[in-house]
Amino acid sequence: MSHENKQDELNQIAEEISACTKCELHKTRTNTVPGHGSANAKVLFIGEAPGADEDEQGIPFCGRAGKFLDEMIESIGLNREDVFICNTLKCRPPGNRDPEDKEKEVCKPYLQKQVEVIRPKLIVTLGRHSTATYLPGAGGISKLHGKPVRRPSGQVYLPLYHPAAALHNGGLRQTLLSDFGKIPVILSKIAKDTSNKIQETNEEETKAKQGKLI
Ligand code: URA
């Protein structure tokens, strides 16, 4: 699919999202926040949910946590136009409460469609919500962060702490920056993966290989 066609498809998904009434969050949102970035992104970031700034502007990670995310993206020689940034939810939970299971469930197909269009080499889950949604049963973020995982589908994930966590806990800043620094290495390993045949592994094998696949 050409870049233009992929962009058209992403625009169409964003339009669908803007009309979505599948959960109660549509009643309190100002704007939907479908995601932002390149239709050809090699790396796709998934945060938790839009906050007040994002709801106001319709752009993911445009507040303080977003500033730190931009800084980390730039630390690996990219910028937010090179990657794709989105969230497990496309609408803001009132008062920034945690996403509810039902909200995540009804919202997930939008992100699945975006992933099918973009076909990123690497999906980075930011924080425990996004990690638990996309790597269910794998364990807590303090154990998983910085370790790439290849799912049975062949898709490679990298769980990281949420950038907002570093705003509250300065010690995590360096951990996040150092985990981020692994992204170029992981991408080049994926590119060099000459097997090209993605091995189907069962859940147990996947767990056993966590952090060792790449
Ligand atoms: N936190 C998130 O998880 N997502 C945003 O878009 C902003 C802050």
C-alpha cells in the first residue's frame, strides 16, 4: 500500500473514531484523540489515555509527559512525525481516572486497525495499562520494562515505564532514557532477522523467551 493510501486509511479510522459512541466517554470528551504520526512509522507508541491537554487539542501526548516523550524520541535521532503515537483509549476518562476494562475492550479495535495499516516493526507500550492490555499475563512493568517480547503473531513489543512516571519519580528518568536507547538496536535486529518466517509460539514458550527473543 502506498504512503498516501495508508494515510487515507488512517484518516478514515480517525473519522470513525470522531463519531464513536461505543462507551460513555463520548459524553464528556471535548475531542477524540485518534493518534498522531507517520503512516509508515517503524515504531508505534501506545500510552494510557488522553489527559486534559490531549482532550483540549485532539493530539496525543501534547502536555508535560509528552514533552519528555518528545525528548526521548529525539534522543534516538527521530521526531514525532517519524513515529506513530496513540493511546489504549481514544477519549479522556473524566478526571484522568484509570481506563475501565469495558472502555479498553470497545476501543481496542480502532488501534488494531491502525496497527494493520501502519504495520510497525516495533510496538512500544508505555506504562502498566498499555502493557497489561497488549501483553496480558506477562507480568508487572517493573519486571518487563526494557525487554523486547515477540508475540505469537510475530509482532515485537517493548514495554517501557510511562513518561509521566518519570515526572513523579526522578529516578525513573534515567531508566526510561536508557531503555529508550535500546530501540535502534532492537529495530536493527528485527531488520536483520533473516529467518523471515515468524515462528508461531504458544503462550508458555513466549513467556519463557521473554526478553531473550531479540
Ligand atoms: N498520558 C497518556 O497516557 N497519554 C497521553 O496522550 C497523555 C498523557
